[in-house]
Amino acid sequence: MTMIPRDRADFSAIVDRPALKLPGGAKVIVWTIVNLEVWDIARPMARQVLPAPTGVPLLPDVPNWAWHEYGMRVGFWRFKKLYDSLGIKPTLSINARVTVDYPRVAQACLDAGWEFMGHAYEQMPIHKVEDQKAMIERSMDTLEKFTGKRPVGWLGPGLTQTCETPDLLTAAGVKYIGDFPYDDEPTEIRTAHGPLVTLPYTVENNDIPMMIVQHHEAAYWTRKCCDTFDRYYQEAAERPKIMAIAIHPYISGQPFRIGYLEKVYEHIARHSGVLHWNGEQILQWYQGARAGSGA
């Protein structure tokens, strides 16, 4: 029988857990996640920058499809240049269909050594998928065929999941997910096929809710990311922290926003004891550190 999300994880106050340790006395892990998606022009667009006249969606929705397309044609390459210059290899939250529709972009990420994390086959809520099991398997198989390695991570589109999603994910080989943004540290949830690790993906240092949903200016998002980092760095005197930065090329890759993303990394670079890790590296550290702590 499937479980509701609350039944999958026991409540755990962060102050009651043994403090995990990072190698070399490091303080903060910065987990950068770049989201690459396919918006099928035959369906309503996943996001809108320009509302439809009178509020009634029209198909094809060319202006909003083209807004997303700009991210793949132009915005992504600003990301690529930035992370190449910083020597950071982000986690790629990728619709598997990107490898089919945008192989040039997917190949650039593969060649640069970015981690591929499953993000469904194409961008639509999990709840709207007719055969969720088949979609998950298709996504994982497609990414494995393209990269030569089966992904270990998963992020639902819009962090969506049904009550059965965690069970289907572990059956398909997923080891960690970002769909439970309820903690500053990794946790484990129960599934029908063994434990599944949750990593602390953020919903408030994500450029969609900040700049597209809540309409904050990019400078505010930069300040929020820097404030988050500063607090984590301070709290790391007691226990290390993980800071996720989630971005989309059609948003933060715009010419009037990319500089504000750069400022976040400039601020972080002024501090010692920072590790820029992908999701799989965080997973491996957590599993080892937890075993070592006896938790």
C-alpha cells in the first residue's frame, strides 16, 4: 500500500541529531542545480511570462514557448561560461527529452562533466502523467543511454509527486530526490524498495518562485542567496550546512539577470571551507558520514 508523505519519514528535530562532519573541516556545501526542460508547444506552457489575453490559454502559445526557447539557445550558454570559469560542475535537473530535442545542449553538459539528475521525460506535473511508472523508466533509460550511466538522483517537475512516486523511483534505481524541501540536511524516507535519501533542495533560493511567481527583482534574489549562505556559514560552527541554488536558463540566463547570479558566487568565493558538490557527491558523503556517526 502507498503511504502519504508524512508516514514515510519520522519527525526529527535537527538539534537532536549527531552533527555530521565534512572532510577537511569544511563548513558549507553549495549544491548548484541547473534545470533544463522541454515545453511541448502542443500543450499549455509550463510557465508564463506573458499572460494570455483575457486569461484564456491559447494554443500554440508561441510567446511563452519562445521565452523558454531563449534559455536553451542563449541563456544556457551564459551558465556554461560561468561554471566553466569557476570550475564548478553543477547537477543538471534534466527532462530526458532534452537529449532528443536539444542534444547540443545536453552534450555540452555531458562533456563538461555535469551530473545528470532525472527530471521526468518532459515538463508537466507528475499528477498529469497517465502511466507514471512507464514515464519514470523511460526517463531513466533515456538518460542512461545518452550518458552511459544511470542517474542516481531525481527531481519532480515543479517538485510534484503522488503518493506512489517514491516507490516507483526506488524501483527504477533512484537513490536520492530533491522533492522534500523540509530540512537543512539529508534525510531518509521509507519506500517499498528500501530507504530513499532526500537532499535539501530549496524552494526559496530558486529563481522561479522568487522572480517569476513573486516578481522580486534579481537584486533581491541575490541578497537572499547571500543572506542564506551567511547564516549557514555562521551555523556551521556547530554542524555543516548544505545550500542549494536552483536556476533556469530562461530566467537567470537573461542578460539583465546573469550578473546577479555571478554576484552570488563572488560572495561565496570570499569564504574558506566551501565545497561545491553535486547531488551524487552529497549522497555519498551523507551515507558515509551517517554510518560513521552511528546514526
